Amino acid sequence: MTFTFPEDAATSTGAPFWSAPKRFPRPLQFSTSDLGHLNFVLSAAILRSETFGIPIPDWVKNPRKVADAVD
């Protein structure tokens, strides 16, 4: 989308394309100290494990151990 509509893109009327409520996408700065980030990684890993029949270890229930594994 950013190739078609770069950050400085304008609409046919000349208004900025990336104006409210649209926002230009920016990469997320991943942090293991953010519980939401860890939960996302953990959820994705569990879904993949369930899909392929990979056993899920008990340590995944401990956020600190998950953060250490991700780091």
C-alpha cells in the first residue's frame, strides 16, 4: 500500500491521502517487556504448534521464560 500511496500522497482534490482516520503505516518496535507483544508471539507459536502437532512445553506459561526464549 505504501508503494501506491507514499507518505506524501494526495487525493484527487489535493488533500493529503494519509489524513484522519487513515494513518501512514509505521513498523512496530517489538519489545519483550511489552506483555501484548509477548502474548502475540506466544499465541502465534501455540497456533502453529497445534496445527503441526508439536508438543507445547510447560514453560510457555511463564512470560519471563517466553521473553528469554524470544530474546
